[in-house]
Amino acid sequence: MAGTHKLSSNELAELVGGLMDLDAGDGDELKDGEISYKPYKFGENNLSLMGDYYGLRMINERFCRLARSVFLPMLRLQPRISSFPPEIKTFADYTDEVENFVSLTTSRIEALRGSQMLVIPPDFISMLTNSYYGGEIAVQPITRTEFTGTEQRVIELVSDGLNTALAHSWRDLMPINFELQNREENLSFASFADAEDMVINCSFMVQLPDTDPANFDVIYPLQTLKPIAMQLRSRMHSDLMEEDLTWREKLEQAVLQVPLDITAVLAEPQMPLGRVSQVAAGDVVPVAMTPAPKLLVEGRPLFDADLGEASGKSALNLTRRLAETSS
């Protein structure tokens, strides 16, 4: 029975590149018939070692939803985040695609006996820092080769928040934690993997208002995820209720805006029923002011208070919170 193996993206790229080389060979640009090429054998150089990544894709999609709140303090909004399909490549190939000056946060994954690296471009860090301190959300030109102390603090906040969101995203597959190992600013000095080691690149795009989208990457060594390849190839179903931070924030805001009736008991005079039946409009009922009136919220005593005045109006000075009693 004939095989049904589909060409991977790398195999297609090699095929197209080979056809372009054939076209170039018809011209006069090549000297002495020399063509630079890299041997490639279909089926043997296939890098799709983890199947279709169903489990990892679901982790990344869940991470996109949870990571939105990480950028809220900096951007003053929750941006839309999208994930690209994971790619397997050598670490050398990945470093060739990225500038040397980037934010690198390497963390240890003890449960998998491996590591993970968060890669954030410097222009995104500069944008987050500028917006965090009241500036506009716009791309800032970078001419430096190191981050300022303020930018390093923003990197710390963002990387810790993203790792926390990533740990929540992994918990349906297996509980893991990310323990910070180091932070670097130059990809050449990253001791994350050897040049020929295979890594899995998970890229994410952050959509921003009135400017180009930003991006960041989460890198795993292939050897780190190989022991759980079977789970990552399966279609994972969540048995846990996802923690929707956006819904929690909206619920909290809605609860905090619920109107409550606040009253104060200034006096509790006692009067015989016969006297009450004879009270008419204009009568004066003598009362003795309570020395420590109580503040009631929805009829429940919450504070002891003293009578006072503020801005020319009668007021209560709250002195002691009362212990809650079951109703």
C-alpha cells in the first residue's frame, strides 16, 4: 500500500529552492558552473519529529488568552495575542534569524529535566517601557546594545508574568514550574543549546493599536519535550476549568459597583405604646445620643464610630471594625 507521507514545510522549501537553482543555471550569472548547495534527502531530513503538535498547539492557544493580562499594566489595554504553529529547527538556524541584541530569559523546567527560553525583541521592550511610564504605544528606534535599568525591570515583570501564564497553560498536560536561571542581552552569549541541537520555536504575535504588531518567542530544546512526545501529539482535552483573568477582572469591577445602603444608629429611645399612640406632628421626643454610634451596612453593624464634623457637615469618625457575626 502506498505511503501517505506529506511533504513538510522544510522539504517544500528545499524543493522550491532547487527549482530556482535550476532556473539560475540557464543564465550567465554562474561562474565555472559552481553552485553552492546543501545535501537534502527527502524523508530522512524530516524535522517534524513531534507530529502535528496538537497538545503543544492547545497549550499555546491557552497561553495566548492568559498572557493578555501580563501586558495590561504596560499598555493600559489587553492586546490580542496569536500563536504560530511550532517549528523545529537547529539552534544555529534560529540564531541566524534573530538579532544578537535581544532579551533572553532562560528558565529551568525541573519536571522535564530541561529548560526553556523566552526571547523578546528590544523594540518591543522599549515600547512597553515607554508606554508603562505614560508614553505612546509606538515603535521606538533602538541604537543601543544594552538595556537600561528601567527596561530591565520591565523585562523582569513581563518575563515573570509570561512564565506564570505559561505554567497555567501547561497544567492540563502536566504540572510544571519555570525557575529562573539567568537573563542575557546577547544571543551570542546564550548558553541555552549547542548550535546543532534541535529546538522547538513557538512564536507569538501581539496586535497593538495604530502600530505594527510585536512578537516574542518561547524556545524549548527538542530533548526537553521528547519524553512527552506522545502527549504532545495527542488531542488534549482539558479536565480543569481555565482561569479567565479577564472575566475575573470584569466580575470584580461589577461587584465593587453594587450600591449598598449605609445607615448610622445615633439613638435608640424607648417609649410606652400608649405614648406612641398619642404622638402628633410637631411634638418633641427627647432622646439620649448614643456615646458610640454604630455604622450599619445593609442593616448589619460594621463599625463603631464617634460623632464629628467634616467640611461643615455632620460626620462619623470610624473607630473600630466590629467582628462579623453570622446572621
